[in-house]
Amino acid sequence: MSAPNYKPHLSRSEIFYPTFERKSGNKEVTHYCPGCGHGSLHKMIAESIQDLGINDRTIFVSPVGCSVFAYYYFDTGNIQAPHGRAPAVGTGAQRARPHSVVISYQGDGDLAAIGLNEILQAANRGEKMVVFFVNNAIYGMTGGQMAPTTLPGMRTTTTPMGRDTRLAGNPTRMCELISTLDAPIYVARGCLASPKHTMRTRKLVRKALKMQTEGKGFCFVEVLSACPTGWGMQPVDSHQWILDNMVPQFPLEIFVDKTDLDHDDYIPPKAPSPETFHEVIRIADAANQMAPAQPETKYKDPRIKVAGFGGQGVLLLGLGLAQCGMMEGRHVTWLPSYGPEMRGGTAHCHVNIADEEIGSPLISKPTVLVAMNQPSLTKFEGELVEGALVIMNSSMVPNKPKRKDLELLELPATAIAEELGNARAANMVVLGAYAGYTGVLSLETCLESLKTLIKRQALVDLNVKAITKGFEFGKAARG
């Protein structure tokens, strides 16, 4: 690997977005705490992608934990995965798009705990991807609990007296474990604790990514990183703590290096045809979530966010909207998001209904917000595009939106449902009201969808009445 291939980066890499539009709050800064190693490792990965010229081929898979924030920052292909499942998702992405450079970016609680089987199976199969494993010896995002890599005697929120190896075993050494397998071609461990070690880690990152451009198989790079917040230390002290405590437990070595071996099954990258390239651009433009709705077609191709608390049927409402759209021959997506509580917890979902193919199920700039309770309106009002439609459950949302550039439909959905005999039918009142007010869906389709949505036959009549009442309300409000 010759030095002229790589240039020093004294400013933000082009692989990072100029502003982090997918992130809530201040879009100019990252989530990471002072002294956290994620930012440094992100920079190394971004510079390598830029220098290798592979940003259009890169698919970044990030699961639960601090790793998930990569989606906000890297201007590459991005897939978010369930906890521990990034290697499985990366396997699917690489096999579906064999010329891609797949990165699985994971923390220790994610990879070495719930995802242990996933990483071992992917490594054993020799999947063509690179795994960057951030080891800070705790569950950093969720409060500093003991992780598989927590050191003996190390105090965490769940081991206040220190990790007792008689009860919890010894730390899991992932590089040593993976290096016992035959398939991996590169297994190495670095750390982010001094300029010298940082420069060495940079080389490990670059080499692992370069191997992916050549299709040479499974690479695993572990990085010992500080979590000053979780450890309760100053950043400088935390870096010294890595050298004094983590490095003796997790030696900095290159455990496997088979990168010089020939790999006859490699298929060289094939540049997409101009037609393919323009088709990708067309789909991306159709799903451009930054574009405001046009007045003459503002209800067309809605990007809907439905939000409320657990038990209000928020996810079922979103599923109903998507089901109706699909029944009318439209492209649809439905993406749920909910808290740990089945009742009383927060819940919301993203629904796209469009005539064209949909580029992403995630909605960051909704054109429609259904707010079933006050916290939902407060939380998501700021995300809406100018002129967006807000359907407000006025039975439970006493305060109107603060913004004056929104279209408001005040719908007493809960009260209407109670009059029909069951407050839980409020979600179907909203479905009917949305159809009646916007004309995006027909009443007939909404009623027909109940055959799929409602499993208990005894509830069908109630929901037919709820949709019909909502449709009449919405149509009358529209005038």
C-alpha cells in the first residue's frame, strides 16, 4: 500500500454529510461525547473510503447502540439492523450486490453478546465484508452496564463491586476467538489511546477496506476505545486507562493476515450503465424527503408519520394506511418504531404511499402528521415540511401546533370512537377522516382493508362505523 494513494485530511471528509439532516437537535454536531473513540474511528473509515474512491459502492450497516448514529453521518449506502444482526444483514447486502463494499460497524455489547452467533457464522462462512468492532468494555449507550468485554474487577452500573469472574466469567476476546476459524483473511486489534496507536489503527482500517475493494474475504478489526462518560473519567485519563488496563487484557496484534493469498472467485467491479445510473437518480429524486409539497398536488404521494402512545393503535393505523395504498395499486412502505411498553409507551410509524418506487421507508420530512396525543405533536411538529397536513386528535391534544405554516384538521377521534362504543376505534376514525379529507384513498378501499386488518370478526362492525364516521367528518371538513 503506497503512501501516494492516501492524502492527509485536515478537514471534514467528503464522505460525511455537510449537515446532519437525519439527526434531531443541532444538525452541525455529532452525538458523541468528548473523548469518545467513535468520532475518531468514523474519520478513519471516511478518509479510507474517500481515498479508495469507493463511496458509491459502500454499504454501511449499523445496529443498535452508539454505532447506530453512523446512519446520520456517512454519505454512503446505509442500512440499520436489529441488535446484533448487522453481520446477517451485511451478508444479505453483499450477496445481493456482490460488487459492494460492506461495512458492519458494531459495539461490544452488540457484537459479543446478542450478536455473538451472527458474527461467528459470518466469519466462518468468510463473507466478503469488513467488521469494525468498537470495544469500550461496557454498554455505553444504555447506562454503562457490564458487557462481555468488561474487565475482571471493573465496576459498572450492574457490577458496582466489580466484575466477579466466578459469576460472570472472563472477558470475551473476539479477535482471538475469530482467529481460530479458517475463513477470515484479516483479523487485527488496534486502539485509540495515543497518537502512535491511532496511526497504527488507521493503517489497520485502511488495509481492511482495501481488501474489500479486491474481494478478498472477511476482515475483522477490533478497536479499543474510551467511553469517558460511561467510565466516569476525564478523556485524557480514559485514554491512559486503555493502555494501563485494556491493552494487557486485549493485546494489540495482527492475529491473521492472509491478504496475500489469491482468491480466484473474485468478480471485478462492473460500472453501472448510464441507464442504471439515471434510474437510481430518478428513484432517489422521487423519494427526496427535503422537497416541500407542491400546492396543486400536496396530498399526492404522502409521507405520513403517525404517532401516539402504546394502546392507541398507532401501528395498526399506519399498517391500515399502507394496506389501503397497496390495494389501490400504489407503492407503499410501513416502518414501525415503538418503545418497550406494549401499553402506555411511545409509538410511531412511517408510511409512504407513492405512484413511483420508494427510495427509503424512513421519513425525516413528513408531509402528513397524525398526532394522537400532545407529546407526539410536540415532538414531531418541527420535522414537518411547510404546508404539511396535521391531523390532530383534539380529544387528547389540547394545544394546537405553534407553527402557522401548517394545515390543521382538528378531529375528535377518541370522542367519536367513544360515541360508537369503544375508544380504541379512534385509529379507524382517523383512517376514514384522512381518506375523506385528502381523497388519497377511497372509502370502499378503507372498508375492504378491514378484512385483513381486523382479526376478530366481532370488531369488524365497530370499525366499519368508525371509518365511515371519520370519512364523513373529513369530507365535511374539506368542504
